[in-house]
Amino acid sequence: MRAALLQRQRDFRQPPGLVGDGRDMGTVVFPDAALKLFLDASPEARAERRLRQLSQIGVNARLIDLCAEIRARDERDRNRTVAPLAPAADAVTLDSTQMTPAEVLAEVEKLLRQRGIH
């Protein structure tokens, strides 16, 4: 099943290019990508963001539970056999813990310009 999904993901790559989002995009799916980003943030920041998303759609959740779930998922993903969570050796790690979405976008655009990617 994983092999079939992998090929389908790769088939989406068409000129002029694409943005792939996922925990193994730069290491497994598109290892030759022109720019690989490993977007990171603390579990606490990610839990706060998720809590805001859930609140906006009327779902009640507890920050402490969300944080525990995120930590557990990260641990599972880091230790899984197939495509474990890890930055590609040539990835740029971007810690967005203290960044707004606009600041993240600006940093990504800067990296694209630096590499001559349009």
C-alpha cells in the first residue's frame, strides 16, 4: 500500500513544481526537491494552535490533553520503521514556535529567492 501511495504522490510533481506537506516529503517522497523545509514548533505552541482551531469550530478540548497527544504522535512518528519523522540531511529547519503564519511565509519566500526558485 505504501509503495502505491508513494508513486501517486510523486505523480503530482509537474512543472512548474509543487509544495508538498508531510512528515516524509523531503526524505522519502521528493528526496531531490530544490528546497526542503522541516517546519517545527514546540509541542506547546502546536497544541495552542490546535486548541484555537478547535475552538473556532465549536469543539471543546483541553490544552494539556492536546499537548500530550502531540508529544505521543511525535514519539511514534520518530520511531516508526517506515519513513520516520526526521529532517532530510539537506533540509532547512524552521522553528515557528514564536512566529506568526505571515512571518513563516516571509521566511519561506526569502529562502526561495535565495535559491533562485520561483
